[in-house]
Amino acid sequence: MPLTVETRRHTLQKLAESSGAGEPIDVLVIGGGVTGAGVALDATTRGLDTVVVEAQDWASGTSQWSTKLVHGGLRYLQMLDFKLVHEALTERGLLLTRLAPHLVRAMPFLIPLEHRMWQRAYYGAGVTLYDALANLMPGRRALPIHRHRSRKGLQRKFPDLDHEAAIGAVEYYDATVDDARLVSTLVRTAVSYGAHAASRTQVVRITKDEEGRVDGAVLKDLETGDEIECRAKHIINCTGVWTDDVGDLADTDGGLHVLASKGIHLVIPRERLSGTSGVLIQTETSVLFFVPWSRYWIVGTTDTAWEEGRQHPVATSADIEYVLEHANSVLSTELTRDDVVGWYAGLRPLLQPGTKEGTGSSKVSREHTVASPVPGLTVVGGGKLTTYRVMAKDAVDFALGDRAEDLPCITDEIPLLGAVGEGAMRRRMPALAEKFGWSEVMVDHLLHRYGSLIHELLELIEQDPSLAEPLEKAPAYLRVEVAYACTHEGVLHMEDLMMRRTRLVYEVERKGMNALPEVAAIAADRLGWDSQKEEAEIASYRQQMEAEEAAAQQPDDSAAARARGHVGDPAPMQPVGAPTG
């Protein structure tokens, strides 16, 4: 089921009709990040009339800026957070084997060791427990168990690590994912089961009946400025780092308090470092990952409190130098800022019930909590990308109360779009590669992003064979991927294409701006933009990216936030009901 301008219009019409003589919708989900998308899929597959809205684009907040991992959280074992690790490993297994095997892939990681006795015993015991917890769960055969590597074995796996100090490594397995793609696929899957979805639609007020129960909301179409009233039996607020703003939305204390912790990542060309496995290094404040991802290494992260506006977290010059310094401390080669093709910053929503002021964000649990500050309103806070499905289940169970027993969650049995038939499509790809001249890398790229949905791209190519060609200035993507994003994946603006449907914003130099004319031309054709609209979209994206680059030259968060500002935003920014992806 495609997401289009027309399906968005239909969703807004449905919301408006619910406030008149029509029936109220069963569930209104606020927030189009991974949690909100998961809630929408959970609710609609229980037979509930469900609408999900997002103030900006799908995954436009936290969910697009992760470390690209689906993992149990090995470091949370150090915090003795066994429940979170248990939960996450269960979800990792489901995603790998049943729900999204095309989007989620196994990846080995190395933990280098400097001390032969105590470190090998310490980390060995940790990953043994990690494997043991995974083996108790669905998908237990999805990943190999850990192995101990000698110094020579470590050198074979990652030649560019500094091996003088290391005496070997422990190798364990986790998985990687394109986070924004997971979210958009969740939304589309929910829509395929009957949910309705509208991006660029901001909740500006939650309404109540005479008894004080939440009974609906007032929303603003940020594309037109029109306000819409709707009625809903339940509202589930999934606003991530904006969770505290629920008090403003419903004129009540939301009951949950979330700390915004900033994490930044650098993107390094894959050929710059010689290695076939990921690497995990413990730092003084966080962990440092080297994640093999597509044609790049993702290196990060940091973990620092963020006190600025939450719409545009930015990486500072100090952040970038911090990651480079810690990366170089374990490499035999030296990375410089010239090696950094891209970077990004995001905010983690860390739940902090009772957390004392000044507590470091790295000490706060990533577990989630569900609460109801007022009847009819459910709020879910905290959590992590890997456990989105559990968060969604708990939120919908909580909203339904006793009815949940009659309408149990079944999302553990529902593959996401592209999963079913992925194996058959994989067998078709050699012939398609020969027909269109696609490389093995391109074939892998397409299978990983679309799975069995490649047949929908082929339909577009049949109509216009030029779409089978790569983008001239970004040849890792085909022209058809841009067209498909416009016709099937809910694109409204250039930033949606450059930042989330593709990842050109940090995969090519100058944040993909060299590819803008070609990408915009394809988008204009599919979305019906005239030349004035096309030029405005190009200018808006360029202004945003220039502001991002200016922010990255600043020494601290305050200066970087001022440099970034709200330049080029396609819709007005408001603190209440802000984007939650």
C-alpha cells in the first residue's frame, strides 16, 4: 500500500469527519518515529480504527539518527539491566528471522583486549551471558555464538586496528539496520492493514469532555495551515524526547520525564579503513562503535546532555574531534576531518523517573514506561529502537485496559512489507542484474532496502526505462529509488528524499548537494511541482545543509544551535506536538 499525497489528504478528511456526525476513531497515535509507527501497526492489527500523525516527516527525529544497530545492548549488562537486554535480544531475533530479514542483517563485532587474563575472562563472561540470553528466545539460531580471537585473528579481521597493545579479541554478533527505512516500512505496513497516516500534521491541543476524559485533538496541517478537529476514543502519545510536552498538550502533568542525551556519529568511506567486522571500544563516557554499514563506516557515539532546542540537535567541532581522537587511539592509521564524508547528531529519550538533577545521562536506563496522566490518554516514554514492538504492545495494552485480553497483540507474527517473498526475489536478481547492468553491490543494496518490494520498482522502470540508471552524482542509488519514494513512500519535500528515503545527506560529500538538480527533477515529475516549487525545494535544502555545516564549525552546543537555527524548515516549528521520529 503506497503512501502518497492523496492518502495523506484522505487521512486528514477522515480526521475531520470524526468530529462531526461520524464515529470517533478508536486510536489516534501522535508521533511518527519508530515507537509511533509500531503503535500504529499494533493497534490496527488488533482491529482498531487507527490514525497516526507526525508533525514533520516519518522518522524525522530520533529514529533517523541512531547507530544503525539492532542489538541487545551489551553495555547494559554492565549496568545489570538484564530485563532490557533480555527484551532486546528477543526482538533482535524476531526481526532477523521473521519480521524484517531484508532490513536487518547480522554483523560480527570485535571487543579488543589489552590484558590476557582478567579482560578475556571479564568480556568472555559478558558475551557468554549475552549468548545465553539470546539462546532462550525466538531466533536463537539467527546468529552464531561468540568466539575468542588471538592477536593474529584480530589482525585478519581488522588490519587497521592498532595491534601492538591488543593481545586478541572477543568476537560476538549483533545486527544492523537502516533506521529511517525501518520506520517508513512500519508505517506502510500499518497502512496496508487498514491504518491511516498523515505526516506534516501537528497536534496543537488535546481536548477533553465534561468529565475530564480525553476525547480528541485539534491538529494543524502544516502544509496549508488549516486546523482540523477530531474525536478519538484513545490517544497514544509517542513523542520521544518531547514526552514532557504532553503536559502542554492536555493541560496535565504527563507523569513521565525524559532526559535528552545527544549522540553524534561520523561517516567514513569504507575503503578508508581495512576491516570486515565491527568494533566496540569502551570510552570514559560511552562506547565507541565502528559499524560497517553499506559503503561506509559509522563511527560513534557520544553521550552528553542536550539543553538546546530539540528540533535540530547538531554536532559541534568539539564533538567531531572527540570521536576522531578516540577512534585514532585504537587505530594504526590516523583519521582526520578530511576523511569524514558526513556526520549526524540525534537525541536519545532516556526515561528518568526520580532522576536527580545533574545525573549523567549515560547512567539512566533505556527501559520504557507507559502511563496515563488523564483518562483516555496514554503516554509511552524511554526505550530504544530495537524494542519498539514491545513498547508498542505495552502502550496499546495499557490504552485498552481489560479489553486487551480479547484483542491481544499479534505483531510478533506479522512480517513487514518486503519480507514475504524476499527469498524468491533474491533468486530473480541475477537475471535482473544482467538485464539492467546492475553490479553485485547494487543488487545487495536493493535487496537490503526493498526485499520483495523490488517488483514495485520494476513496474516504474517498465514505464520509464531511464529509471534503471544510477543517479549521475550519487551512483550508489538508482533513479527509480527517487521516483519510488515519491510515489510510494510519502515524500513531500526534498529533505525527505535526501535525509531519510536516501541517506545522501551524509553518504556523499557536501551533504548530497551535487545530486540535488537530478533528484529534484525526478521528484518534480512525480509530485507535480512546477519550476518555482522545484527551485524553492532545492534552495530550502541547501540553506539547511549550509546551516548544518556552519554549526559543525562551532565549539559548543549553544553556539552550534544558534548557527543552525531553523533555517530552511519547510514547516513552522512549534514546541507543542513537535516531530517525534
